[in-house]
Amino acid sequence: MSWELMLFLCSAAAISAGCLVPASWLPALPNDKLLHFFAFGGLALLATRIAQNNGELLFWLGGIFFIGWIIEIVQNWMPGRKFCWRDLLANTAGILVAALCSSLVGWI
């Protein structure tokens, strides 16, 4: 298993755990949307390193978006948490910006 895939899996698990704990367990967050942007953008950057071609990359990026969407839905059942379209938009923006930056650098 490549280091990129291992880092992706660990990061995805940490992000999912952080997004799915009750709100009372979390410290005050400075800018929740910025955290979403960087977390999902980071996953997308790792995906650009893992994917072997553009078709595979689209699959990875779509999966990252889908997981973010599922996390937002599941938050409805977490105490003090709820679905937020702005979080999903921040996730998507992070994914798109990371994919664009990596294509400009030539990683894909």
C-alpha cells in the first residue's frame, strides 16, 4: 500500500470522526467552513496522487464528495449537529480547488 493511500485512509477516518461526534465534544472552532474546505481539499490532493488516470481521479473526487454529503446527512442524528448546505459547499469548493491546483502543477 502506498504512503499516499495510507495517509488518505487515515485522514478520511479522522475527518469522518471529527464530523460525526456530538457538538459538545468539540472545542470552539474558529471557522468551520474553512476547516471543511481544507479537510476535503486535502483529501482531494491525496486522491490526485493516488489516481492513475483522469477517469480514476473523477471516481475518487466523486467519492470524496459523496462521503461529505453522507456525513452531512448523518449529522442530523448527532446531538447538536445538523445538515448544512454551506458545509457541503465548502467541501465541494475544497475538492475543486485542489483538483484544479494539482492539474496546474501537473500531478494528474
